[in-house]
Amino acid sequence: MGQLTLKPIEPVAVESGLPSFVEPARPDMLPIVALHRGNDGYVSFHRKRGEEFEDLWSIKADQLIGLFPDLTPELDEDSFYSVNAFYRGNRTKSPIPDAAGDRHQAAFRQGQGLRWLTACFADIDCKNLGLEVGTVIGSVINAQDRGELPPASIITRSGNGVWLFWILKSDQSGGPVRAWKENVRLYCNVQRAIGDRLVRLGADAQARDVARVTRIAGSVNTKAAVRVAYWLQADQQGKAFQYPLSSLAEAFGVELPKPVPYLERAVSKLSERGQRGQRGRWLKSRDNFRRLWELRGQFKVGTRSSAVYVYTVILKSLTGDLKLTDENVASELMRLWASLEQPPSDRYSIRDLKASSKLEGFKFGGIRNQRIADLLNITPAESKLLDNWPPASVFGQVQPEQKLSRTEEASRRQKWIAEIIARRGAVPTGEVLVECLATVGIGAVVQTVLKDLDVLGYENPRSKARLKAKRLKQYNNSHPKLFTD
């Protein structure tokens, strides 16, 4: 899908007066109801306790108004809800009851379970770029007044940043947009364009996933020590701004997807399958890095350059809908730079950042998980919280993988085959040998193992010649000759 080029919005001095935000004294359901509008999907609720992210409940959107007062006590601090709605809750009940003692379905929040697209959004973490919240809000309002940005339906002050929401409406029903495959594809591209437009205000370039959660208005952001405030922008009829997804795509310069011919899909199927593994690998790596970043709070002296290098590799390796522009990458690296340890005697400058992020001879996918672990000095405790990222080799948990040549691999495999045969006292079948080799960490297929038997001088118990001779002997035994020679 193509995308038109629109100039990113710059932070500027406030031309219009800042709005008066609603500052609730307790969790407020109004923004949630405004987004979800009583649809028949499920809204997931979560909260953070220290470093632990707890999944609370999934509540049907059309039941929120009646149930929310009983949910409020558990949502007072660091609480979140899903921007979009899912077709079900979890299969089990949540262990955490509400104030009335009811145990609702546990939270379910997975992209493949999406039912309704309720709003497009921007997660602007402006503090990492050294921008004040008021400057960002004023820049957004100015851009709206000049027609450079569609008026946001809801603006929230989350503590250290700003969230913008553009409520989506269906052309048919006026409610949320069904999460058909083509709609989700367009939605992700609109999210990408929003990130591009607001990148210089500190927008998270990766905030485009359909399962994203946001803070509940009126809940306390304990890090910033403030309650989340919000402002609903309304049209001339006094209703919150709502947009068909196609209109929002046009406003952000995203071309509508064109039907893909069946033949083209068939031809590209193999290449898509090949990219799926790499795409998933780097998506996990991105999430792992952000989790490590969150766990540590900052990257200290000794790992700063490595952190910049690794994050650059990860960001540049993202493909498809996740692919970032150079400006997006630069923005993300600036966010990282703002969290690096900066002792007075050993400053890490922007010049150092540029040097560490300059990838000479960069090759897609050219860094292993163990290498990442070594560069970032990942501890065993941290490794347990990261998906497929081992501890650094220095901790002795996992040794760096030794790359063997094909000749060395064959020699090692054949030594084990000889050992297996000696222990068994007979030559097993190829399938059995493959299973035995797998127990010692050697992968092989039956055909390779049978060739190894030939090299070692063992008779293949299931070779065609042996089976043919066996069948001939059986036939002769059952059909004696009438005349002997």
C-alpha cells in the first residue's frame, strides 16, 4: 500500500488557549463509554503493581455502565483498559473479585480475537524529548486550527505524556468498525501515518497494534503522582468527533488498499511464509528490549553503546506493517538516549548516539539472541522475564553457540551413530537413529542418517537391496523349485 508524504507536525508556541481538562477524583468511565459505545464486544481491564502487570477482567461494553462502580476500587492506581474490543473474555474467571464480590471473566487481549475497532490513537511520550505536556497539547490544537490535523475526539493527560483518540464510526451502523481483515490492515497503516505526523512531538512510532491499552481517566499514575485528566472535543452539534476509517485514512495521507489479484497472492505466498518467521523474531526482540528497558529504568555506563546498537538493529529489522522510516528510528533512539545513565564524568552525547547507531555493513537479521544477551549483559533473573533471550555468557548459564563446519557436523553425528549402535548391539532403523540423535541435541533427517551408515560401513537394515533379497528368500521358501539343479 502506498502512502502520501505529509510533513510532520513541529512543536511550536501555543497560539490558542489550553483547554480546561476534566480532572476526576476517581476512575471515570466516560471516555471508555465514549470509545466503545455499548458494543457487544469485551473491554479488557488491567493494572500494574510495581513491576507486575496484572490482567483483571473482560467486561462486555454494553454492561459497563451498570458494572463500573463496582470495578472502581480495584482501578484507582495504574489501571488500564483496551482501546479496541474483543469477541470474548478469557475462558476462566478472574481471581480478583470486584467490590460486590463478583468474579468476572479474566482479561483476554489478543489481536486474533479482535471484534471491533473503536478508535485510532497516538501515544505521545513527550517528556523523553524534553517537551512539556502543555507545548504538545498547544501544538496539537494549533495544527487542528490550521487544518493540518483532524480534531481528536478525546485528549488525555496521562502524567508524563499525552494520548489522542480519533473515534471511529461505521458507515452503515454509526457504531464502531468491524475488525475485518481489510479494515485491520487499513487501521494499522493509519496508525503508522499518525506516528509519522506526530513523531517530532514524541509519538511512539510503534504504537499501532490493535491490542493496545491506555490509562483509565481518573486513575492515579503513581510515577507522575497525578490523576489522568481528559478533554472531549465536540462538533457543532455537541457530539464527540467521529470518523469513518476511510476518511481518517484520507486525512493522514494513507491510500486505501486495492484488491489483490488471486494470482498475485498465490505467487507471494512462499515469500510471505519465509518472512513470517523473521517478522515474528524481530517483533519479539522489540518487545524484549522494551521490557528490559522498563525493568532497568535506564541503561548504565558499560551497556549504553550496546543498547543503542542493539535497538537500532531491531528497529531496522522490522518489516511489513511494522517497518519504520529513518525518522521514526531516529525518534525512538532519542527516546532511548533520554533514559541512558549520564554521570557528570562520563556523558553520552548525541554524537555518541549517532556513532553507535551507524550500522556499517548492516545485514538484515545479522545478530543472534545470544550475542544480544552478551552485549546487554542480561542476567539470569532478567532472562526469565524475556522471551527466548538467554543470560549473558559471562553468567555461565548459556555458552555461545559454536558454529561447526559441515564436515565437523558430519563427523560429530557419525561418532554418535557409532556409539548408539555399539550400545544397542544392532543397527537401528533410520527413524530410531534420528530420535536418538535428537536426545543429544543433534538434528538430522532419515536420509542423512542412512548416508552416514554407508560411510561407517554399516548395512542399512531397511535398504531397498536388503528388503528385495528378504522378499525373494521368503518367496523361494514358499515356492520350492520342481527340479533341482
